Amino acid sequence: MDEIQSGKELCDQFFEALRNREDIDQKMVALLKNLYSEDKLTGDNILQGLKTLRIEKEDEAESQT
Amino acid sequence: MKQRVKLKKLDGEGFRGILKTVWLDFEDGCKNLVLFGENGDGKSSFSDALEWFFTDKIEYLQREGCVREDYFNDVLPKAQDAMVEISFNRSDLDSKKILQREGGPLYSNNTEEFRKYIENSRKESFILRHHTMRAFIDKTKKDKLEEVEEIIGFEIVRETREVLLKALNALRSSTELTSLQVQLNEKGNEIVDIIGIKPFSEVDVLSFADELRKQLGYDKSISDVGTLKSVTDELYEKVKITEKGEQVAWLEQIRNNVSNSKKIPSFWEELNQVLTSHNNLASQRGKVEASALDKIYKAGVEALERGWAKAGECPLCKQPIDTDQLLESLKKEIESIQGLLEERNKNIEQVRLLRYRIRPLKESLSSLVEDKVKESLLAPHQFETLKSWPGLLARWGELMDKVEDSTESVIFELPSADSQNALGTTLTQLEETIASKKKILAETEEEKRFYQNIQKLKSLRDSYLRKREIDDKIRVYDRQKSSLEKIHQEFEEGEREGLSRILEAISKDVSEYFKFLHPGEDFDQIELLLTERRGLEFKLKFYGRPVSPPLKVLSESHLNSLGICLFLASAQYFNKTNGFLILDDVVSSFDVNHRRTLARLLRRDKFSDTQFLLFTHDDLWFDLLKQDLPPNRWLFKELAKWSHENGVEIIESPMSLRERIQDRLNRNDIDGAANKCRTLIEGILKQICEDLGVRLEYRSREKNDQREARELIDGLTTYLKANQSLRAKENKLLFNDLRADQLLTNIGSHHRNLKASSLARGDIEIALKDVDEFEALFVCPDCNKPVKISYSPRDSKLKQCECGKLWI
């Protein structure tokens, strides 16, 4: 019975395990983790967050050139 | 492990069948309870009260269209509130809950601890009713999965997966990404037009640019993107140094702006489509208004689901309202406007993309009406034609703002065919003027080549840098997409594994309970398995052969017992807060043997920490439970006959069925006594027939238990005649008497219209006397044991008692 995880435990553990994964965008991981922990994980919020990340990336690239 | 919450006392007043205050007292040890009541005596009022106490609603009544008003007892004065009060083994959770005539329900316990307790309890399933026990088995695979997810608290997992998928799909079909891909293609084609190589690499672009540089006689070479940029800028500046060069560069710039401005008609066409679609939506006034309220609806749902709003009160206007019904209707409303919202969102997305394009168009057109162009390149009528367009484009921008900000229709002016033609003609004429101006500048062939090469280099540089920019943007998108795809896929796998682990554990218990309830039957390995298309189904082995769904081979009674097993197993695993379970009349379709095994299953150690409340209208089972369940841990109570004046009444239950018949007689409840007397006669006849091995017509499964007394008497008579037993005349008379008693008690229990005039106390008393005498005929006066097959020699027609003095 102890091996069985509740839904919340499963989600907590999943988002935690995404950290330090080289094959996954860590900024996106941080975004999803934050939204999840603040109970604001919705499709719109994810898309808005991803847009902000893209803009940040463009600004970064611009400042380098 | 923290001790689970159990019931100590349950009080009700004015609620459902309960009128005056009644209570079920489970005593200090929070004992188990068996509550007997005939149909209609009000047993379910207690399970209803418990359900309402925890959830604010009674689900099965709500499904039938009942509303909060129906929860009040019919006879309760209209100004009086109803109440349910529960004491628990933890006194800090004790609370009364008032069902108010005006306003929402009120708890007397307002502590944070109690609030959390109720919140946690709402996630648990602790009531199983007769009419819902098979509901799960009958559901579709998808609904089964959803229900299990709900029971085990996996909704959060499903919701998270759905959110990730929604974001992923939106990212995949992003209009911005599509537009970037279109632009990338355009830039690629421009580069191919210049360098003439397809497909091309960065090396191809740089080599071509460096070749142009050499032709221009410039000594700094182009070897990377940095030098492509710097060398092109330097060469362009060099051109502008001479007056002729400056003039040529300016004309070239104007030519570019003319070329850009030619894209206005296609832009207009796309904008026209979006505006038309927007106005179509706006014409559906009701829906548009609803869509405007979408955010309010969603906020309302969030407030209600998260418990921010007070139960029984509208979160917006604070008026009393059934919050569950409000939540349901808000969800329906949101669903009904979903399509509309999707179309509207698509329009908004289109408008945002068009906005990217309108700025360069406006800039190009504005440059064409500048003074220098007006003076040197445009005829007055051409200037007049072009002059109106920048303003028109500004108005289109305002229209796009309106589409984004409001759901109201917009009025837009369609440029007339004449004005569109005039624009096309003017732009073409302007191109011709530029060409002739360039001719007048009398460039030498060398100069022409020089300017052309510079222009080519500049165009190559601009297109390539823009292509790189777009490439970078798309790469960021792609990385986001692939990361989100991985996250979604791994989440889905994790969800499936987590669910499978849980299902495996539950299945093990379901299988164990089911086999306990059906010993010796060829059912095995009952499993709940995830199906391919996000569903759930039972699978079992029947005579070693896998069967799914179980409906194929299980009888009604077996399916019901599967429902009970699933309920017990899931409650064992997932009810962490509450340790009580209510089984409301769940054994009605069980045969006698399985009823007894159910009682034995419930008294097993596995359930020692569970408090059971068993409600039944089955006299015989009630009697069997009294024999099978330990009295130190179980209480037995009965409901008196329900009346309009008194509502539900609880009485202590005498131990034996005979005592209970007597008790009913003492209360002058003749119908109740007759009903129990019928059960007594049937029970005794079934026992005697079984003891003697009386042959009866074959019937399968539970139908075997549904034999009436008349059939049993006939079978017994045939047996006795064949064996020439009980030949004495008085014994024959006793048979006739029993037939008459059976008929009489049947009238009492089934024929409600005849009861008042047909039955009297004396009838039942005589029937009881007959039953005693009849039963004694089959018991040996010496050893005091009944005649039974098990005492008798094999193949003997007659059966004997234990001492062998009585043969029948």
C-alpha cells in the first residue's frame, strides 16, 4: 500500500524529477513547476509563460549581437 | 497511522422521512450497526442525512430532479429548519448542520480543523446504495476510468495531463509559428532568387556575397555573418557619398516601398475575412453576451470548486442558492459557448498576426506621400490617390483593436473597386517613373552594374539576416515543443503506471473478497485493467477462460456482489479520513448463502478498523446477521412503521424473529407482524425441505431462494406422501392450517387493500401456534434434534433424527 502514490504525490514527484534533465528546456521546467506549485497550471498560463520565455531568449540574442 | 474518524451518534430532525428528533447511538465504542426497516420505513433517511451532512446534496435525488426543498420533511412546519447532527470519536469534529428554509446550510462547527475534515471527507466514498451498487459496472470504460480517478484522487493527474496536452496542441498549431514558417519560406525564396542555388547553406550565401564584394572592388572580404553585415553597410555608405549614388539609393528605397505597398490588396482580403467572421459572431447576440460572461462563469466555477464561496450562497449576489446546482449550470453554460469562444479566439489570433504586417505597410505607404516623392515622382492626381490610404490603414488598425477588445460588431468601409484599381495603377506608374528617373541619371554600364550589385548585396544581407532571425525564433519554438512533448509523454506514462499500480492493488482485494463471497465457484483473477483508449474494464477468469466485460458471464446477483467488493476494496485503500461505511439495502438480490458470507466477510480482521452501518429490509438476513455477527461489536436496531404524524421512529430490536413478531403485535402493527410471520413460515419450510432433501423444481442461483411457502408445502407434501410419513389425521390438518396461515400472512404483507378488514391480532397468534406445532413434527422428542439427511443412512428414502427414534 505504501508504494501507491496519491494523485498529488505523483504530480509533485513528476515535476521534481524534471529538474536537471539535459534533454528538456530547464526554463520551461521552472515555469511549469512554478505554475503547478502556485496552483495556476492552465493551458493559457503555460502558453503565456512560454511566450515570455521566447521573448527573453530573443532579447538575449539581440544583446549578444 | 492516524485513527480514522467514526460515528458516535447521528441525530436528525425534519430531514427527509425524519420528523421528530431521532438518533442512532453507536455508543462509546462507535459500534457497527444493523438497522432493519421495511421498505418505506425511512432507513435511507439516515444515509441521506449522512450524505447531505458531508456533501450538501443527495446525489441520487438530485439526479431525479429533486431540489433542496425536497430534503425537508413534508409535514415539518414551513417556517422550521431541518437539522442533522453528528458526534464522532473525535469530539473536536462534532457538529450540527442546519438545513435552513432561507439561505444555505450552516454548520455549528466553524473550526479550520472541521473545515479541512469536511473537505477531505468529500473526496471519499462511504455510502453504497442498492440502486447505485451496479452503476459502476454498467458504466462505459471511459466513465469507469473517470470514476476510479475521482475515487482515488487522480483527478489532479488527469487535469494536469489535459492541461499539458492543451498547451502542447496550442503550441503545435500556433498561428505565430505558422506565420514564421511562411516568412522563412519567403526569405528563402528571395535568397534563392539572388544566389541561384537551391537548397543553399550559409557558406553558399557568404561565397556569393564575397564574389559580389570582389566585383565591387572592395578589399575587405566577407567570411562570416559579421563581415556580411559590416561590409554591406560600408559599401552602401560609399554609394551614398556621391550625389548620383544617393539619388539611385533613394529611388531604390522608394521602389522597395512601392513593391511593399502592392501587398495591400491581399492584406485587405484577409482582414475582410476576419471582420466578417467577427460580425457573424456578433450577430448571435445571446451567445455573444454569454461569451462576454465567460470570465465571470469561470471565476464562479473556480470560487465554488475551491470552496472560496460560502456553501448555499451565490458568490456574486450573495443570495441563497443551491451551490451545487449553480456549479453544474455554470459548467453547462461554459460548455455551450465553447465553440463560439474558440472561433473568437481564432479571430483574435488572426488579428494579432495581421497587426505584425500592417506596420510595414503603413510605413511604406507613408513614405510614398512624403514631400520629396510628391515633388519629384508623383503627379497631383497620383498623390491624391495615395494620400487617402495611410489614413485608411490607421482605421483598419482601430478596427483590429475593436475586434480584440470587444464582442460587438464593427462597421468597416470596403475600399471601392475604383479606388483599389486607382491604387494599383498609381503604384505601377510610380514604378515606371522610378525606372525612367534612373535612366535619366544616365548611369554607365559599369555604374549600373555597380549599383545593381550593391543593391543585390544589400538585399541578400537583409534577407539572410532576417532568415537567421526567423530560424532562431523557430528553433526556440521547436525546443519548447519537443520539451513539452517529452514532458507530456512522460507524464502520461507516469499516470498509467501509477494507475496500474493502484488498480493492481485494488484488483487483488476485489478478487479476494469476491472469491470469499462465492466459494467453490469458478471465478478467478478478477482484475481492473486500463484499456487502450483511456478506459477501464473488469476482466476475470471463468472456468479458466478470460472474460471481459464480466456482464457476459455474471448473473445479476454476482454483478451486485462485484459492486460491493469494489466498494469495499477502494474504501479500504482510499478512505484515509473516515473509518465508517454505509451499506444501504445492498443484499436484496443476494441469495441466502451469499448474504451469510457477506456478513462473515465484514467481520474479518481486515475490516476490524471499519465501522459498518448495514441497512436492510430483509427479515431473514437481519435474523442471520444476529447469529453471525458478534454482539459486543454490533448493535441491532429496528425502525417502527413509518407514519405521517411521527415520521421515522427507532426501536430496540428483539433478538429472534418470533420475538420480533410478538413485539409488532404488542405495538398493534398487525401488518408488520404478518409480514414477519410469512418470512418465518418460509424460513422454517426451507429448512425442513433442505433437511429432508425434498425434491423441488430446478431453479438457478438466487431464484432458488425466491420460492414461496405454497411451493415448499407442495414439495414437502409429495415427499411425505411418497414415504407414507405423518399419516395421522391431525398432522394432515396441521398442513392445511399452515397453508391457510401462509395465505393469511401473504394478505397481510402483500395485499395492502385487504389488510384492515382481513387481519386481526388473533390470526397471527394462531399462525404462530401452528408454526410451532408444525416445526415440532420434524423434531425428535427424545434427542431434541431435527430429522436430517446428514443423520440418515445413504440412499435411505426415509430420513432419521440423531438418535434414530424418529424417521420421516
